[in-house]
Amino acid sequence: IVQFLGTIAQSRKDFISKMTISSKEARETNYWLRLLRDTHFLKDINLTKLINESDQIVKIL
């Protein structure tokens, strides 16, 4: 991910901006996955694996 963002960033400031946005989006996705799990909105879907992967992405970013 970092290598990919590095190739599309125009400058260091642009790279930091993209990383900040990516981190925010990852945390928001994590929030919604947990909300779906905790409210049992999607009863037939096990969200544990997706939440674990989302946690890892948040930690990377």
C-alpha cells in the first residue's frame, strides 16, 4: 500500500495527505463493520474475519 501511494503522490506533503485520508477511511470502515456485527444487522454473515483484516490495515496505516 505504502509503495503504491508513494508512486501516485506528487510530493511528501501529498503522500502524507493520502496516508491520512487512507487511515481515516480504514478506521471508518472498521467502525461500520463492528456496528453491523454488534447490531446483528447482517445475521447470516460472519464479520469477524473482515474486522480482523480491517484492524490490521488500520495498524499498518
